[in-house]
Amino acid sequence: DKGNHRHFMEKEIYEQPEIISHALGHYIDFASHTVKSTDKAIDFSKLSGLAISACGTAYLAGLVGKYWFERYARLPVEIDVASEFRYRELPLSPTQAALFISQSGETADTLASLRYCKDEGLKIGAIVNVKESTIARESDAIFPILAGPEIGVASTKAFTCQLAVLASLSIAAGRARGTVSEADEKAMVKHLAEMPRIMSKVLNEIQPQIEALSRDLSRFKDVLYLGRGTSYPLAMEGALKLKEISYIHAEGYAAGELKHGPIALIDENMPVIVIAPHDRFFEKTVSNMQEVAARGGKIIFITDEKGAAASKLETMATITLPNVDEIIAPMIFSLPIQLLAYHTAVFMGTDVDQPRNLAKSVTVE
Ligand code: F6R
């Protein structure tokens, strides 16, 4: 049931605040502001490293997770798309653990990667939506994302719930390894607890601006997304979402890679969407944005209040989100990205919930 929404995708975008709040309840204690101990089959305290694999949007969630596990838990992460991971002959050791992220829990390549790691003697964790799935069944530890059924083929709420679970697990891993203090844990968990309320506010505030902007965006054939740090996987997620439902060609790039190739494409016919919260990478990303502006590129700037105040560059549009802590920024910045793809596709008149050639669950290689 779509309720009063035009598409399941729209409904699933708007239910994120409530669903994430519910999902977080499984991983954090709202009263004491601590992470709860979840499935103990994986002991993060003793690991030498983590391998992560998944496909598509789930892979991009894992890529954000890599930044978190490395920064907060000082745990080196090997990550690759499952279709490459399974054939890489990556040397692994039982002192590592492996995490597989899958909404459906049935993706063939992800399952094959899981079995490879199992044969190598690693403990296996599954970050899944469907708890009865094959991937969940074959894992030692299950970390449910609790997103409820996702009907729209383009993943939205599963992505932000995967991020919420990864954020919680990286804090838990940091506590277990002594790299996150009790005070840091409290502070980060407080930010996570505030996130649902901020998500609701953002969804309501940015909708009219994004809808108007989407009308302009739907006239272009190519779009480039740029980001740095955890905003880099978000740039790729933004591009993936736009191409799969609007069929507009889009690429997501690490902002620092701009001058190593894609800058050759910059002209007034290819908008550049820059995702840049005012974090420790902000100045660097703005200098990449300057390179775009200097070549007549059109910029759509997705930033926060501090970032909007700090940049004087002329843009096609600036989407200003509230200033938020960096642990929740990827989830908050997912919202404009999802809405932009959604409204652009609606303007183009595509089949938003059932895009051509795509399947919700990919059980063949
Ligand atoms: C994109 C999308 C796909 C899936 C991918 C993995 O919006 O939905 O890229 O993320 O096919 O699917 P799961 O998570 O079921 O393994």
C-alpha cells in the first residue's frame, strides 16, 4: 500500500525517519547513550582486519562503513563489489572477519563471496533486511537492518538503515578495541539518536526546492557527482540512483580525481553535483568546485549552513541542510540525493518503482 504517495519509492523515502528510529533501537540504548551488544559471534576486539563485500547500493553503504571502521575502530577494511571479490583470490586469514551487506539476502555474487570467506575460515556477519534469507542463514552473526519490505526497485530506506547499522557497529567495534572512549561513544550515540528528527525536518524543508530543481535537471543528458571522504560513496550512490530511475547518464567521482580526467567533460551541458558538508574535507572539495566553475560548469551544491556561508561561488542551486555531526552526515545527505533522483524520474515520466531492465533481487551471476 502506497498510502498517499504516488510511488513506493516516495513512500519509502518518507518513512525513513520512523524506520531508522526503530532500527536504531536494536543497536543503541537511547537512555544511556551506549551501543548495545548485538550478535556476539564476531568479536571485534581481536580482529586484524575486516573484509566487506556487496553489490550496488549495498556495496556503497559498505564503502561508507569502511571509512567508519578504519577511523573509529582502527580496523583495516578490504572492500570490493561481490562480482570481483569472489574471483580476486584475495589472501585472507581467520584473524579477520567478513561482513556481507544485502537487502534481499539472496544476491548471487554476494553469497558466493560469503562462501569464499567461509572456506578461508573467517567469521561471517550478515547485514540483511530479510532475516530468513540464504545469506543470513549461512552467516555466524546476523545484523538486521529492520527496514521493513522495500518494494521500489531503487533502494532508499534499506541504504540509510544499512548505514545506521554500520555506524553503530563501528562504534561498538571501537569500544571493543579501545579506540573509542566512553565519552566519544556517548557523543556519537546522542547524534544517532537525534537523527530521525533531523531527517523529518530535512525531508519537509527541501522538498519544494528539489522538485523545482529536478525539472531543470531532467533536461540534461549527463550529470557528474563529486564528493570526498564519506561523501565520495554518496556521490556514487547519487549517480547510481539517478541513472537507474531517470536513465540520465551519471557518474560519481572522488572530488580529487576530477583533474585526472573527468574535468575534460566540464561544460554548460553537464551539471556537477557537489556533496560537501562543512567537514575536514570541505576546503579541498570547494577548490575542486572552483575548477568546475572556472570552466563554465553548472554547479548544484549540496552542503550545510556552515558550508553555504563559507562558499561564495555562483551555483545553479545550493541545497542547504542543517549542520550535523559527521557520524550522521551520510544518512542526512542521502535524503536530497534520493529526492533529486526521484523527482527527476517523475518529470521524465519513467516507471519509477519498476525501472526497465532491473530486478529487485539478483539471484544469478
Ligand atoms: C540500487 C539497488 C541495487 C541493489 C543491489 C544489491 O538502487 O537497489 O544496486 O542494491 O542489487 O541488492 P541486495 O542488497 O538485495 O543484495
